[in-house]
Amino acid sequence: MTGDPLILAIDNGTQSVRALLFDTRGNLVGKGKQDIEAYFSDQPGWAEQHPEYFWDSIGQACQKLWASTEATPGQVAGVTLTTQRGTVVNLDADGQP
């Protein structure tokens, strides 16, 4: 790993996904934000979203992050994920949603 170690924080919110990169002193090094669409529902009172949509949105936020900084993915020493709601994605035997 080259350069100082960094922490990648993924914040999956209700309106966007943010990828934030911090140094070990807590300073923001870079950020990327991908807006996301509101939930949909085929059932009254339900709130749903396709798991692949979240995964793709995280990828887009991370691409924007790496474009915003000179830091490299090889510097990432840890990753954290936060979300505002309880989210469960069931996977099949092949690891697919």
C-alpha cells in the first residue's frame, strides 16, 4: 500500500449514496455523491428498491470519489457502511439477490 492509510465510508441514504474518504486524523480527502430515486412499491404500504440499483449506485459514487482526489484505492485500510434504515437483501446459493 502506498501513501497514508485512508478510510472509505459509504453512506447509503434515502436520496443519495455518498462515498467519503478520510485520513486517519478524520480529515475529508475526497467525496463522491450519486443521487438515487425514491422507493417504489407494488404493494400498499411497502417501500422497495432493486438490490442491483443500490450496488450500481455505490459503484457510481465511488467512481466520482476517485475522480475527486489524488488518493488511490490501494491506500484504503478500512471500509465502513452506514444506512438510515434496516435493509435486508436475501441471496441465493450463488450469492445473487
